[in-house]
Amino acid sequence: DQDQRHRFVANVVYDLPFGTGRSYLSNTWAPLRKAVEGWTVGTIVTYQTGTPWYVTSGRSTFNQFNSGNNSAQLGSMTFEQFRSQLGVFRTPVGVFFIDPRNLDITTNSSGDLTSARLKPGIFVQPDVGTFGNFPMNSLFGPNFTQTDFSLAKRTYFSERGNVEFRMTVFNIFNHANFNINTNNFQFDATTFGRVTATTGNERQISFNLGVNW
């Protein structure tokens, strides 16, 4: 369940080349030199594929096997056909991880979505005494991407002492990473195919001021 096929993390830190002992403005007017020296920028870029999932039946049909884990039974669609319908689909009534044309969607008088159900026949319940044949952990959820950023400045007031200002921004682009929250197709599930949750955090900014010696 925790298989993660691909994960890439890049960590970059760069000291800006200004001020004392640097390539630029090393011997300039002291107040200006103090203002431009000691700056460091950094970033961490993370990209990873989603974790495995599969469509469950929501029913126990074999020896009280956990109903939350029992695979669905393929119906009018093959596995490959179903997989080709997956993605991120943004619509006026919400975001879906399956093409909404495969869903029966209902809305209220205000146009707000009230339920989303998989069209009948695409999957069926496994027969009594059998497991479903939808391959377990055969699909992967949406990818996760995040870029963090930091900006810091150290201003020396002695040979060893300095004041450090630091700004850290997590998820600087405020990128939403969607999460598949319902993989149960059973007839009483009204949120199948919908994306109603995200993983990770929204943009967060913190400021720190400290003294090092």
C-alpha cells in the first residue's frame, strides 16, 4: 500500500556573491555593503508519484473478508478501459478523478453537487463466495508536487557574532495536490469519482530573527 514508484527531491542553496570577500561590492560604502552581503536563497523541489489504489466493492462476499478491501468485479468496462478514463477533471460542480461522463451526477436547485455515482454496469458486486477481479493496487493516485523557498540574511556585528533573519515559504506556489478519497463504487456511495480532499499543506510563510555567536 505504501509503494511509491518515483520520488525526486532537489535541494539548492546559493549564497549571493555580494559584500565582504565576495565577487561584487566587496569594497563599497560600508552601509551599502552591510545591506547587500550575507544573503542566501534556497529551495526544495519535491515530486513524487501517488500511492496505489484500486476500486473496492464495499461488500464482504468471501469468509467475512474485510469489506473495505474486497475488489470490485469488472462489468461493462475492461480494466484498461477504466484506467484510460482517469485523470483530473475540473468541472463547474467540482473536481473529479474519473471522466464525469462515467458518472450519474445530481445537483440541487442552486446547482451544487449532491451526489456522484458510477453509472450502473461498469462494475458489479462479486458473487457470493468469490473475490472481485479488479486488480489490487493496480492504479496510482495523483502525483504530488511542492516547491519550498527560503531567504536568509546574516549581518555580522563582530568576527563571530551575527544577526540572522530568515523567511521560509512552504508550498510557495500554493499548488493543490489532490487526493483520492473514495474508491468504493457500491450503490450507496454518493461521492465516487469526486476529489474532496488534498494532501500536503497550503502555502505557509514563517519569519525568524535570531542571534548567532
